[in-house]
Amino acid sequence: MKVRKVPQRKCIVCQNMLTKKELVRVVRTPEGVVEIDLTGKKNGRGAYLCGKIEGFHQAKKTKAIERALKVTMSPEDYERLEQDFVAIQGKYAAFQCRRANES
């Protein structure tokens, strides 16, 4: 039986290559709204982050999300995204973001 290849993506903060299931996808929809994509199938430009809130704070500090999605985000957008991140953080608690702890 043929072994299936597991899709891997790179975290925009720590640059670790992980499976898609270990990362959180943040997507810019065609309407220009930035949101978390739990299904991994929403239309739009996507970027992947480690599931730790520290990684999100590092991405906010370095504007990594804005660069990856080619969009300008307001403080309100970051606030909404952070609330969504906190809500799903428990699912990704097993992985430690390498660069989030360096600052």
C-alpha cells in the first residue's frame, strides 16, 4: 500500500516546518477580512502560525501576519484575532514556539 505524504507548512514566526494540523491558519478573505481558518479550506491568502499565544504576540510585534498576508491591520483587527486565538489555544498547547520565547 502506498504511503500518503503528510502536507507540511512553515510557521511565519518560528520558521519551523510542521504538519498542517499542528499549525493555525490565518487567512485574508477576498473581502479583505483577516480571520482564523479552523477548516484550512477557506478561500483567500493564508499564513500559518504555531498555536501558542506567545507566537501570536511575536507575529503582532514583528508584523509578520501583515507581511505574509499582504494587508494592513488595525489594532481592532489584532484585538479580534487575539480573542479568537485565546479561544482555540488549548488545542495547540503541546507545541512550543521556538522564537516566541527569544524576545
